[in-house]
Amino acid sequence: MLRKMPIERNREAGFTIIEAVVALALVSILLAAIGSLVATNAQNVRRLEQHVALIETARLIASGIPRAGEPFPANLAGNVSGFAWQMRASARTQARRRRPSSPR
């Protein structure tokens, strides 16, 4: 009969508690960095969405501005898409043009 020899345990097999703690600390640092990146990205997306909504509202209002020679509406204020707006119109003055000086 063959006898099986007892298996000797290798002292270097597995991880020490210090190695496990260091690995856990590195993983937690990486997760915190990724979480911060995601939070910053979400905040920037909200800002961008607000900016786009404001530009769309401004374009909508600008498309309603009367062209040259058309009468102005009585109400130059309103509320569009949650944005309050107001327009003020003033008479246009012609700037004086300088005549080029003639050579003497």
C-alpha cells in the first residue's frame, strides 16, 4: 500500500492582514475618486441643461421680435419655459458719419 505523505503548508501562501488592509484602502480611495468624478459630472450636466434651456428660450423670444417697419407689441415682457423676460425698446438715433477729409 501506498501511504500519502502529509501536505506541507507553504508559509507564503495567501495574504497577510496588512496586505488585505492596504488593498482595501486602495480600493476605497479609487471608489471615492470615481464617486467624486460622477458627482461633478452630474452637476455639470445640470448646468449644461439649464444653459441649453436658457438659449432655447432666448431664441424663442428673439424669433418673436418684430422686423424693421413692423409695429411693436404692447407687452414686451412675459414668461416662457419658466424664464421671466422683459424687453425695452428705445428710439434709434442715427450716428453722424464723418466725411473723409479732402487733401489740400
